[in-house]
Amino acid sequence: MKNILVIDDEADIVELVSYNLKKSGLGVDSAYDGESALRKIRDNKYDLILLDLMLPGIQGLELCKIIRSGTDTPLIPIIMLTAKGEELDKVLGLEIGADDYITKPFSTRELIARTKAILRRAEQQSTTLHEEAAETVGIVTIKDMIIDKEKYIVTIGNRQIRLSATEFKLLLYLAERPNKIYNRDHLLNVVWGNDVYVEPRTVDVHIRRLRAKIEKDPDNPKYVKTRRSVGYFVAL
């Protein structure tokens, strides 16, 4: 059974979401503030986190950063639940590390559908990464960047880079095909899969997140480059 952590300071929201997730065959745990949520995340294993943006104590965006920078938690899928629906908030949430974004008020049917879609995608990505590593065991080297496909580790110089599963798969796909340019639609199909609806802009957000982690100067990238109006590529 997949285990979900619902983090929201509104008890009625937690109760509603938990009830519907349990009806769908999912295990559910809950937290009402950032500090207690962080303790639960460190003490338990969750397959997905539903995270409210506005929380007492540690705010949702800060908690998302902590999860993404943790040793054992960077790959946990995160869906942000928030009353803020402005475009800037959505982009900021995605850039920090959220996998999806649902604004309140929301349809419980949509919430369940998107939760299950993210869980499927995470499982498929994990399976694909293991299969690809088994088929092509080894190291990919781009300049001074080393990608270990068995351990899912990226190293630049003496610095180990923590990437999410999606970021790792995106970088690996481009790095194994250096100097080949791929547009958003192609990358959406090969990295995210065509059974999950993801906006094309999500590719741009993940590329920015990836550059922020691996590039010394993200505005003048050394590894992941852009061919304007065409797509993205890793340069040798």
C-alpha cells in the first residue's frame, strides 16, 4: 500500500482529503504544521506528500526545500495544495521542487486522479531508472561532470549533486545523447511519459532547477544549453 502524508493546518481539509485517499486504497498520515510534518518525514517512509503552502511554523515552500535537500527524501513526490492560484506561485512551487500544484477549492476526484498519476509516474520512473542502469551499467562523463547510472549520483569536481528522479532522468537522457537537440514535447514523452498530463512549461522549470544545481553560472550554462526556439541539449 502506498503511504501519503497530508500536511495542512485546516482540519476539515485534512479530514476530507484523508477520507477520500483512504477510500481509494491509499494509506494516509497527517500533520498540521511544518515542524511536526518534518518529524514525521524523518521518522517514516512516504510515497507522496500533499503539502499546503501556508503553514504555521515552517512554511510549505521552506519545507519543500528541506525535503528536496535531505539525504533520504529528495525523491519523494510532492503535490502542493494551496489557496494561492497566481501563476508566480505555481512556478515558484515547481522551481523549488514540487511535482504538481492544485489550488483550493479543488475537486476531490481531480485530487485523487492527480495523486494516483504522480504515484504511477514515480513508480515508472524508478523502474525505468533501474532497467536502464541494468541494461547500460556504467558512467557517463560530460566534461568534469560524472553521472553514475548505478548509484544515481551526479558529481562535479568534488561536489556531489542531489537531483530528484525526474531531474536525474532528464539530465541522463540528454547526457547520453550529447549535442543532440530535443524539444519540449519530445522530452515530455521520454521523461514524464504520455499517460500523465504535464504542461510543456514544466520542462523549462525542470531545466532551470537542473541548471541551478549543476551550473556554476545558470545564466551562462556549461552543460545543459538551449538552442533558441528549438530545444535543449547537453554540450560536449
